[in-house]
Amino acid sequence: MLFSKMGLFAVVVMTVAIVFYSCRNNDKNKNTEQVVQIEKPNVPDWHKNAVIYEVNLRHFTKENTFKSFEAHIPRLKNMGIDILWFMPVNPVSLKNRKGELGSPYSIGDYYKTNPDFGSLDDFKHMVNAIHDAGMYIIIDWVPNHTGWDNPWITEHPDWYTKDKDGNITDPIDYNTGKPWGWTDVADLNYDNQEMRIGMIDALKYWINETGIDGYRMDVAHGVPVDFWAQCTDSLYAIKPLFMLSEGEVPAIVNNGAFIADYGWEMHHILNEIAKSQKANRKKGEKLVQGNVVKGEKAVEIKKTANDIDSVIAKKATQYTKGYQMQFTSNHDENSWAGTEFERMGDGHKAFAVLTATINGIPLVYTGQESAMDKQLEFFKKDSIPWGEYSYAGFYKTLFDLKHLNKALWNGEHGGKVVKIATGNDENIYAFSREKDGEKVVVILNLSSARQKAILSGASFSGLYREIFSSQQKEVKEGDQIELAPWQYLVYSNK
């Protein structure tokens, strides 16, 4: 595979064996082997302290159009949002459609916009409005499969995975060899080199034609690693981009294809910590491997604040580049697992503070700024109870700090998480981060009971401002603290 030299983007091909995957229906995870090493992705400077907001456009406004969304740009900018991630903007296939509107991830045409949202010119107008506001836009892209009436089905049937009888199949779980159950989509075959080029051409089209700033790649873990090297080599040659992988696969971040992926493991641990608190479970229920079950025979496996350290340590050994997106909700979690209120109970704000202050780029999902305790429909039109945006000030306080204090910047641009011992580490999670003399100290009660602790260590000592109360305070070793259930404190020296 050949890589061109670019001004801002140098590609280094390591001496490694190039592995091609012989079959898409095998049970091997295609992202376990690293094919090439990219010295660094061609990423714009603005990503270093950015915050992401996921836009579920089909529910966002009554009209659910590009034009109607533009009215929300100023308030999202004011809330501290930098990157707007739009769920797929392409047409949704009609054939084998699920529900009234179908899945937005069943792509009818890679080169068109969903007519429900507006025309391509409407989309371009919105992109310009976003850029004029000093914000950036990435769009959701579905490389793993298409809808059944996508033009590729008839024009290039050889671009799809087929069964032993020569019939195009829906996607297969490479871990089990059985279908996922995504019957509304047809699986693409990445053994076909022409299909790869076709996919890359479609990706290049949106960058060149509309001026978007990057992609969120759906089911990135279901596509071979070597394609991402091939693909991003072509895309980064156009301009600096922000590339986000849905999966949690170190290989495609470490090789420079993506700057960020999902902090799924951290998210699940946070959900389990919340479930481990009795106040968040019904009488007679126990938690077994993260799942609430009923019955006396169940053996409870409790997750605590200490488990956060285990995830952080694990990721530090797995990832050599980039960072992860941290979140309390997204479209999948909201629609299928429940809202943050259902999963995290009274601790949802404490966990939001954690995801906005540990290493990684924080995400806000559509409606979270309005404390939306509602699961949005996935296959039909739904409405968001916007109200008075009651949580907008909460998020703005966190994101203003992220922009201001280098300690909270993303990846290598920010400071490392340094644990502060409290003598009550099972319930209280405390840490500091520092970069170029700029510091933050975060203290969280991740339990449903009042807790006491004594801070231990000297590296965090100093004069700070607590960002939610604006009170000045000297934080030092030996401080005794008492926290109400799920209380959070965030101190900054800047």
C-alpha cells in the first residue's frame, strides 16, 4: 500500500506484515492486528480542548430540518460546544425498513441528503452557519453496510457479502458467525478492493463538496484495520480532520487513523457503580456482572469508585496515541439502555462531572441540556421536552473550564489523572490534573450516602476556585471533607 507525502501529514510505513482478511463471515475480530503505522493524524488544532454534542436531527425540532436546526446554533455555542456530530444525514432506505422512519443507519444513498432534513444546499447553508459561529461539524458515516435499495445493490452486487447460495446477506457478528439481526441492511464486503475505493470516493465527496470537518464512523470495529489506514491516508490529504471511531479498538487509534474512539468500558463501569448503590435498585434486586437481577441465589458483584482506576490504568497500557470520548448518554444508550436518570439515578450529574474532567473529550447528547428523562424512539418521529434548558448552565460551567484550563485539555494536550487518596476510596473518587502549572482538583461522592474523607498527598495543594460556587479555597493535604450523597466539587487554580 502506497502513502503520499503531505505538508502537514507525514505517513511512515513500518516494516510489518500486511494482513488481508480472507472472509467477512469468520469469527475473528478484524481489528486485532495493526497493519500500518501512521506517524500522526492530520488533526486541526481546535480539537485539543473541544467538546462534542450529538445531534439527533429527526427529533431535534418539530420540522426536523437543517434549516430549523440553525436557530439552535447560538445557544449550543454559548453552552461551550465546539463540535456538532450529526447522526446520518443520508436518505433512509425504504426496502426492509424498520418502523415508520426506519433506522438512520440504513443508508439509501451515500451521495444524497435525507429529503426529510432538506436539500444538499440546505445542508451546505447549515455547515456555513456552524462555521460562522466558530464551531465545527462532523457527520455520522456508515461504512459497514447499506440499505437494501442503495444504488450499489444493483450497480455493484459484487461489493456485498454473499452466502453460499450467492445471496447478499445482512451483517454477520464476526465473534459468533451468526447474524446481528440487522435485517434492514446489507453487509459490505471489504475483500473487494473496488468497493473500498468507492467508499473512499464517497467520503471525499462530502469533505470537498460541503466542507465538513470530519466523521464519526459507525461500527468502525467491523471494518478491517488496513482499510482505515488506506481511507484516512486519502482523507487527511485533503485537509485536517477530526475522526472519531465508534468502537473501542486501540489499533485504529494507535496507528493514527483516528484521533479518538469511545470510552465504552469506562461508561459501563460508571453505570455499574450507579447500579451498585442500593438507592438505585428496587427491593430484592442484586447486581450480577453489571446487570440487575432478582432472586436470593444471585451473587452480587459490586462496582465502586476504585474500579475507575482499573479502567484508566488499562487504557494507559492499550493506547499510545489519541484519547477517548467520555459520556453519560448517546443515541444508543438513550434508546436501548435507558436515560442517564434511569441508569445513574441521582448520581447522573456527578458522573457527568467525571466524564467532563477525566482524560478524554466529553459528549453531550441531544436533550441532556434540558434534563431529558425520556427514551427517544429510534424508528419513528419523537419530540424532545426542551423546556428551559435547565442543565445548560451546569454544562456551560464545566466546558468553560475545559476551554480555559490546560489541565483538562484532550489527550497529550492535557494533564494526567493523578489519584488523590481519601481513606474512603471506595465511595469518594478524587484526583488532580496539571499542565504547565494549571491545575484542577475534582472530588466526587460516587455513592448514595453521605461520606467523609481525609485528603492525602501534597502535589495538589494550592489556592483554588470552586467552579460551581465560585468560592476561593485552599485545598491541601490533611483536609477533612464531608460530602452529601452524589455531591461533586471541582477546583481550578485558573
